[in-house]
Amino acid sequence: MEREIKISNDLNEISVLASFIEELGEELSLSFETTMNINLALEEAVANIIMYAYPTQEQHTILLRVTYSEKQLVFLLTDKGASFDPTQVDEVDVTLSLEERPIGGLGIFLIRSIMNEISYQRIDNENHLIMKKDI
């Protein structure tokens, strides 16, 4: 099975993404916790694209394609924004106090914590972020 959704690079589209993930979770009979975790990871990834990949005020499309097998969901996020490989970002030291911790980086930490595998490729001036979740 494969499903996809196209959204624009507007933070208001996060609610459209959430509805898509909720419908997917119901269709696949995923637990509430699994669905919410997937939604959180994808929300973080898409919000990063929206906030950092494009110059302000430019309209662009972000594609999310979901492939389902019996034991795994594969999420492919594709955008034509600035090249950014989240797999190369250093791990956040969550043992530091809030005062010592630098701002940012927790979104990628969450994605890594929720998903089983993350990979990135830049193909034909497009970012391809692949996230796999075992179910």
C-alpha cells in the first residue's frame, strides 16, 4: 500500500498533515501511541522544512509518500528547499541543564528517538528524507 499527501510550506498545513497521519493510523489499526509518535516525528520534520528550507514568502510544495508493508512504514519527505542533511547533525546532550543546553536540535533528537531508521539523499536538487518505523 502507498499513500501520499502534498502540502504547501505553510505552518497552517501541519494540521492537514496531522489529519493524514490520524487517518493512516486508523486505516492500519495502529495504536494511539504509535500514531501520535509518528505524527510528532513528521510534524517536526515538516516544520523544519517549512521554517528553514525556503526564503520567506515563497510558495512551495512538500510531498510525503508513505509505503506500508506488514512490519514497517516508510515515510519519504521530498522538498526542493535548501540542502540539509539531518543525519549529519550532532546528537543533542539531553543530560545538560536547560541553562547549559544550546537552543534547537530537539526536533531531530525526537525524530531519531521515534523512528527506527533515518536516511537522507539529495537527488536532482531535491531533499529526500527517508524515515522508517517498525510496527
